[in-house]
Amino acid sequence: MTIPWKRGTDLDNAGGDSELNLIPRWSIFLSVIVFVATQYLFHGYLPHSKPGMLPMRMMMSYSSGTAFASYVLLIGYVSRDVKRRKMSASLWVLLVILMPGGIGAVVYFLLRQPILSRCPNCTTELASDFHFCPQCQFQMAPACGKCFRSVQITDVYCVQCGHDLAEDHSPARLQAYRD
Ligand SMILES: [Zn+2]
Ligand SMILES: [Zn+2]
């Protein structure tokens, strides 16, 4: 038996399009600079009024440095992610930068469009939550054989209807996970 959705994931991996690969180099580079600059700000620039406060100051500098650095990484991620969703890049990057406290990023993750991928069989454009291709019935993700809702590759029973997934003659890879 063929495993159509397995072929689908192999195609995705071949593109090297994992979420972490989306973060551009400039943003990783910039986040390191931002982190170091924050450490300098706390330890070199601000006056050392109370020497006994050093552990506190180290904690403050480390946590805010990490927060600023992740913010830069997040902006880098959004700048790439927005393009593969065919949304307006300049608008969303500006929004994420300008809205304070990461609210822009939260709004972005709530409103972003699903990624369009292509059916490996007939190249129809598909949203990421499709289980089957609407044109050729190509199976994109593992699904329950009874209620046809999506299941995890490691599931033994369907979480929606309790169907025993072994009865669907699941591929050997599923069986391997069970033992
Ligand atoms: Zn198709
Ligand atoms: Zn089910």
C-alpha cells in the first residue's frame, strides 16, 4: 500500500522549509548585537550605585536582553512568513515593530492567512489544513478511517470517535511507533 501523505511530508522536507529556517540571517545577527548591547547598557553604562545589587542586575540584564533579542528574531520570522502567505509584507512587519509589547505579533499570528501548498499529485493550491486534495482526492494528512478527522501519526485510537486506527490498515511506520 502506498502512503500518500508520507510522500507529501518528504516533499516539504526536501524544500528545507522548516519554521526555524525561516528566520533570516540578518535577524539572528541583529539579535546577538541587541543582546550584547543590552548587557553593556546594564553593566557598563548605567551607574553602579549599589555593588550588592550585582546578582539582581545580572538577572535583569539577562532577561531583558533575551526579550529584546527574541523580539528581533520574531520580526525576522514574520518578515519571511508573511511572504509565503501572500500577505502585505511591509504592512505586517511595520505593525509588529510598532505595536508595543509584542501585541502586533499576537495580532499577526491570529490573523495570518494559511500557507498555500500544492498537491503533489495534480498541483492544485491547497490550504495547510486540507486533509484531501479537492481535485484529485490525494491524501495530505493521516485521517481516521471512520469519521475522517485528522489523527496524530502516533495515535492508536481516534480522539474524536474512538475508532481503532489499526483497522484502517495503517502503514508500517504507524505500527512501528506503537511497539
Ligand atoms: Zn490533487
Ligand atoms: Zn474518528
